[in-house]
Amino acid sequence: MPLFLSELQGWLAFLQRSPVLLQLLLVGGLLLALLRLRHGRPRPRWRLLWTLPLVVPLLVGEALIGLGLVGLGQRAGLVLLLGELSLAWWLLRLVENQVLARWLPRQWHELGINRLLRPLYWIAVLTILLDALGSLQDLAAVPLGVWFGGAISLGNLASVLVVLYVLLVGLPLPAAGLSLLVQRSLDLSEGSRRALEQILRYLIFTLGVIWAMARLGFNQTGVLAIAGGLSVGLGFGIKEVFSNIISGLWLLIEGSVRPGEVLMHQGEVCEVRRLGPRATTLWRGSDNAELMVPNQTFFVTATTTYTGTDRMRRCSLPIGVVRSQSPETILALLPTIAATHPAVVAVPAPMARLVEFGNERYVYNLEFSINDPLTAEGVMAELRLAICQRFQQLGIDPPS
Amino acid sequence: MALLALVPLLASCQGPRQSLHVLVVPTHRMEWLRDDYHDQRDWVPLRREFQRIHPEVDLNITVAPEDNIKESLRLAQSRGLGPDLLLVRGSVAMALLDAALVEALPDEPEVRRSLALVEPNDLKRVTGPRGVAGLPMFSEITLACFDRRRLPKAPTNLAELLAVAAAGQPIGLAVEPSGLWWTAGALGAQGALTPILTGTPHAVGSSATSDRSALQAWLVWLRQTSLQSRVDLASGPQDLTEGLESGRLAWIPCYSLTLRRLERTMGRHLGVAPLPSGPGGLPTPFSALRVWSLGVDSSPRQRQLALSLAELSLNPLVQRQLTLGTKMMLPANRFVPIPVASSGKLAAIEQAQRQFTQTSGLLVSPYSADRVQQVLPSLEAVISQVLVGVMTPQQGTEALLRLSPQR
């Protein structure tokens, strides 16, 4: 901190120089004037100011200021530098709007632009400004101490943090692309593709962490010793977190719970959306809710899945019919009604069973299979309606 | 950028504290010692004394390589962000003054008083038609460094040096001209080589024939030495220093600047001595004069502070403390005696400096680093080709003479 304050003090000293102050005041004044104009009521004579992005008039103004200063024999390098940064920002926006917005799927916009490109732009701006104000190399060499046997410098730490950030935020895109490529060439299922994508992300990020530790010069023996010591504490303290991470990895490798799988959770059919390091995200169709279920839940409890070997689900619909109706008629009728529904598969064929004798009604079970387990509730509702209508046509009392 | 508008406000809020931007430019091929150049301990005596006089001023020290110093200064100055003060080699200061990238020292009574403290020969090295390019602060010089575990004492002449190699102790020689410069004096070729390197006129009394035979004798010795299996030819000072540190080499020519690092890694096993003499006379160590040059962007107050720091660095007490503290800086103040009795290293440095003043008459004439930078690659190419046998010493001599300025 004292070093940073001393550096800051040094940069402020540049402001005592009239050429520096003049350049900054002119660009700062231009920016303020443009902002003020843009926030006011649009004027017909200046309509271009409202239609073009702010950076365009700023760039033009900076160019004019630079030319004016050079014409007057003054320094203009700082204006030029700020102009270059403005130009880079404009180009970035162009790439975002004209290229990425068209070519990148919508779900990747937030990730690619807000979390990756713009932070990288600002990191580059910071680096360029630091280099202009002093020596980036000297700043990078500032020692931060010795961690795990490695002498850490500010530059080392900053570069490692940037790379890890890029890996963490930017990995989903190439991992998804690569897994898609593998899926197409090896004809993998969607679930396998998603599992592969997750494994790629974990793998590359782990390699990144190992690279970061090597780059920082961490003593591996020291790290292992400390990790050994910490593991006792972790065992008692945050064992649930580690248990979930290990469970998640195991489930991915085993392939029992993968993104895209459909399984039963708390009596409801859910689709696995994402298998994260700590928790699995499930989507519940009945109320469009996303459930965050700790990974170890699937690891330590029995789980019903409809997509283990195939995606077919066998459904069972209980129906009560008045005793006066002949069971043979009902047992023959119900499968024919089910067979007419387009979602019900022909093989295995729908079938009905008589499962209970009541005082007033016999209870039948209509069993049928569908290909999409998530649509079971909807298909059953439609079949109930079809049964009611058919019973009505045949003069049979409505079912219960 | 919206913050830009707040910048003048910030400037006015900074209070009475000020900063002085000092740019330290390491000698060519010595950038790998960046950490040593940046070592704050070196600056303690000067910083302490300066802050006693100007408690409101912080020194902001940065390091930039000599190779592209002109380009980086031009860029910084186009923005108005150039340094207030530069610590550079004298010849580089001359080149920067010619390019209007530094300002000549002002003709003021305080500056004149400081210049009077400097050895006239040193002053001559940084004085040109545009004025004095910088105020000398200290000198760096080439010496011999050796491993005491392998050599009880340093060889004093070339014959002893080759005998050491023949006895099985590996010695290192640099291929680059400034690292080999000392051999030119020991073999009598210094008078012929200096005009080639610096572009300065030939010495009075020398002739083309005498220059040719001197150069040829030098190249023949280099070629014969390179044929010895225990003579390691290194690309530069870094390679040599690392060779001595690792035990691969027992004796190397070294720069006084590397002493701190060698002392750190070798401790009491490091031996330091003047370079060996030869049949041609004393060796010609390469001496680099470090001078303070004034930046062109400073405000009047910053210029005043920069001059104050440069003048203070010649203060006898500060010079003595710097010399004793670093044991690698030779004071530029001629009235400051070098405390040779207390340090063998300083005694060796002082002796090397004496050899330089006795033998390198032509090098003390002012010359521009631009000429040296321009001719060094050609010179190095010729030396390398002779050392590896691509050229004969005779062919090498002719190639060197082609680089020589017209008589």
C-alpha cells in the first residue's frame, strides 16, 4: 500500500507540468461537454451527436485537439494515447454489435462480452496507462513476499490472476465448441456431450491452477505438506463442500447424473440442467423451478432415473369404473384409447389391469409407455380427458 | 475517462508533497542486473541526505534499458511524461543531448561549483559543442573476478592466465568487444582499436602499418587462445558471471557492477583483482562514467529539485558512503579518496581505474554512444569469426581496418 501511494504521488507530480495538464484538461473538457450535450434535449443542427455512439464525436474531437496542439508546437502524445484507447473501445463495440451479436448464440453474449471482452479491454487500458506513467516492468517486479517457497512479485501475481480469470470465465465457450465437435465426429448423445464439456472445463482449469502454482514458483513439497495439514481441518470444517466436489466429479465420470438426464427428485420428474462443482441444477417442469441439489445427495441416496439406458418412461394411470360395467369391456377399451394418443408408443403396447375391487367401483390401471419422460404428466392429463369423452360416447358412467 | 475532468482537482489536492522522477539506465548488456540497479539500498545515503534537505519530495526511481532509450524517451516526451533526471553512461548522455532528448547542464554558479569537483578528464568525456551532457556521479570498470577455491591468487599477466588454463582451470573470455577491450591494451592494439570503436581521430604518431601489425598481433593471440580447451568463449557478461557462480569457470573478466551479485552468490570465495597485463603493456579496462542528465519535460520546480539531487550526489560524504556501501562505485568527486585500505575489492577497482586513466587516453575524449552502437555489431562479428576460424587473423585485420575512420 505505501508503495502504491508513493507511485500515485509520483503520477500526480506529472500534473505540475503544463503540457500534461493542458492535454488532460482539453480531453476532459471535451468529454464533459459531450456528456452534457447528450443529456440535454436533442437539437436538429447537432442530431449526429445523438445518433452516433458517444465515442465517435469523442474521437473526432481528440483528433482535432491533437492536430491543434501539434500545430501550436505543443505536446500531443497524451491526447493521441487517449484517442487510441477511444478508438480501441469503438472497435470493441463494433465487434460486439456487428460480429458477436450475430454469430454468437444469445446465451453466450453475457459471458463473451460482459465477462470476458470488456474486462480484458479494461485490463489492457490499465496496463497501457501504467506503462505510460512509469515503468510497468518495475511495477511488475515489486516483491509481495515469499509464499510456499516462491518469491511472489506483483507482475507474477497479476498475470496468474488474469489467466485464471480468463480460464474460469472464458472456458465454457471453447469447451462447448470442442465437445460439440467430438459429439459430431463420434456420434455421442447430448448427455455425453455435456458431460464431456464439464470434464474439459475441470481438466483445463485444473491444468491452469497447476501452471499458476508453477509460475508463482510454489514449492510443491511445501504445498503438499500444508495441504496435508489442512486436510485434517477441512475434514471437520468444510467437509461437505469437498464431499460435494468429489461427488460431482464421480457422477460426471460415472455418467449416472449428467446434464440432460431426467430423474425423479422428491416425487417430481426433473431434468438435470447443470452439474456444478458443488451442486446439481435440476429443472422442474411443473412450476418451471430450478432446484440446486447438493451433489452428494445423488451419491448417497437411491435415485430413480428415466434416462439410464433409454429415455422411455412407463406410466401408470389409475381409473375407477362403476361395477355395472363388464371388466372385459373396460380392459379391452382402455388400451385402445391410449393407443390413439400420438405420444404413446406402440411397443411395448399399452395395457390395462384390474387392480382393486371396491364397493361401488372397480379400479383399473392403464399402463403405457412414452419416449419423453418429462411429458408424462401432460400425456396422462390428455388421456384422462380422452377416456372421459370415450366413456361418454359409449354411455358409461364417468370414471373416478 | 470521465475521471479525466477530476484530474486537475486531484492535482490541487495532493498537498505540498512532490515527486522527482529519476530514470536509471543500465549499461548495455547489463540489463539482467536490473534488480541490482533498482536496489533501494544503493540509494539510501543519497535519498536520506536529499530528504533531509527536501523532506516534501519523494524520489520515484524507475529502470529502463539502454538499447531503446531514445525511442522510449521520445515517446514519453511526446506526452510530456519524460523523467526529470536520468542516470546514464556518459557516451549515452552525449548521444541523448545530440538528439535533444536531454538538456545540457545550465551555466549556473552551483552547477559550475559541482563541475569543479569532477576530474577534468571525466568532464571532457561528457562535454560537447552543445554543452555538458551530464554531471558525473561515479564510474564502473572492468576487473578480473576469480574463484578463490580454485585459484589462490589472480594471474597478473597473460602468460600466467594461459598457464592457469593449461593447468586445467577453465577461464572465460567474452566475444563482445567491450568485454575483450582489456586485452587490446595488454597486446598493444588499443591505439588502433579506439578510433574504430569511437570514431575519434587516430593518435599522433600512429601509422597505418603500425595499426595493422598491432591489430593482427591481437587477433592472432585471440585465435590461439580460443584454441585452448580450457578457454570458454562466452556471449557476454551474464554468461561469464553465471559460469563463475556455478563453478564452470575459475576466472573471468567482470564489471564492477556484477560484484554485488557475485558477492551474494559466492561470498568469501569471490576474488577480485585488476586485469592481467601483457607484452604490449598494461591492460585497458573499460570504464563507464555514469552521469546525471536533465530531462526536458520538468517544470521549473522539478528542474530545480533535479539539479539539487545531482549536485548532492557529489557531496563528499554521500560519495564516500555510496562507495563504501556498494563497493562497486568509484566516486566521481576527485577530492574523495577511495578507502582502499579497508577493502581489497575497492583497492582492485581503484587500481583498474588508474590503469584506465594511464592507458585509455583516446577513450577519455568525448564520443557518442551512437557511433559505438553502430560499429559494435560489425566489430563483434569480425572478432567472432576470427575466434571460430571462419576468418584468419589477417583477414580479420583487414576487416577491422575497413571500419576505421579515414586518417
